[in-house]
Amino acid sequence: MQAERTSLAWRRTALSVTVGSLVGLRVLPPQLGALGYAVSALGLVWGLNLALTARRRYRDGARLLRTRAGATTAGTSLMRTAVTSGMFAVVALTAVLVLALR
């Protein structure tokens, strides 16, 4: 049951990021212009990344339980999530700085 709860938590997070990005797509462009589109697009990519990571983690966990051996893609998923999160943070920081300098 723990694997299912973890998978659902990852999926909820992905859905929250995606919905927030869609709201940002509606709200940010009038304030930030092209940067608003970039922040929203990056958020959508991040949401997709989280959804794919959730699916992969659940699949790998189920495979490990069935076979008790084998390689996982956890390192790749973690790296992809970290890079996407870092990119999102840089763009968000840039947006905050642009708004502060106006």
C-alpha cells in the first residue's frame, strides 16, 4: 500500500504544478510579457517531468517487488527532477528580479 500512496502523492504534486502553471499562463503574461510565458511553459514541463517520474518510480518499484533484483532508473529520474526544478527556480528568480526592478 505504501507504494500506491507514494505514487498518488507524486501524481498530486504533478497535477498541482500543472494547474498552477496553467493559471500562471493566464495571469503572468500581462505582468511579465514573454517571461510570463517562459515561466508557465517551464512549469508545464516540470509537471510533465513529475508525472513521468511518478509513473517510472511506481513501475520500477513493482518490478523490484516481483523480481527482487534488477536495475532501476531512480538516478535518472532524480537527476531529471533536480535539473528541471533548478531551471524553474532560476526562471522564477529572474521573474522576481524583473518585477522588483520595475
